[in-house]
Amino acid sequence: QVQLVESGGGSVQAVGSLRLSCTASGISFGIRGMYWYRQAPGKERELVAGILSGGSTKYVDSVKGRFTISRDNAKTAVYLQMNSLKPEDTAVYYCNILSANDIDFWGQGTQVTVSS
């Protein structure tokens, strides 16, 4: 059974930093990519950052230059370093793994709150 557990969320003032972690267990298949999504109140879930199996990364424009996604070599953990946080970054952040056969696995989410 695949399980993703996020940690590292919390409350921080604007321009502060947080580092989110997601640890995966039960992975016995190929992975196409590992991602972080977020969902703010009243808004749709959006893709924040992703790291593909080959190591290439992508970011939503609003976080470019501020957030960095990384993973461990075993592809059992993915991280999101968030710097220069803004109030509009406030959301529940979700870890996602997309398997090689296009099945999504999700964590339970971790709250990030940025105050001005």
C-alpha cells in the first residue's frame, strides 16, 4: 500500500522560509514524476512544482525563483524549499506521485500559512 506523508508546514511571516517534506512508502513501481500541488480556500488545486524521473524540474510562474523542488536518489522522498514566502502562498500543500502507468498517489496535505 502506497502512503505519502507530508511534513514541514506551519505559520510564517512574509519573506520567511519553510521546507516541506514528503516521504513515500510502499513504492514498488516506476515513477513518472513527483509533484507538489496546493489549494487555497475557494480556489482550485494547482500544480506548484514537479520533478520528473530524469531530474528535470518545472514550476508555476508565481513561485519561480523562490521555491525549489528536490528529491532523494531513491525517489522515496520529495522536498519543497520555499523562500521569500508571500501571503498568497497560503494554502494546503499536497505531495503527489505519478506512477509510470499514470496512476496518481496523494498525501493528506500540510497547511502553510503566511502572514503579512
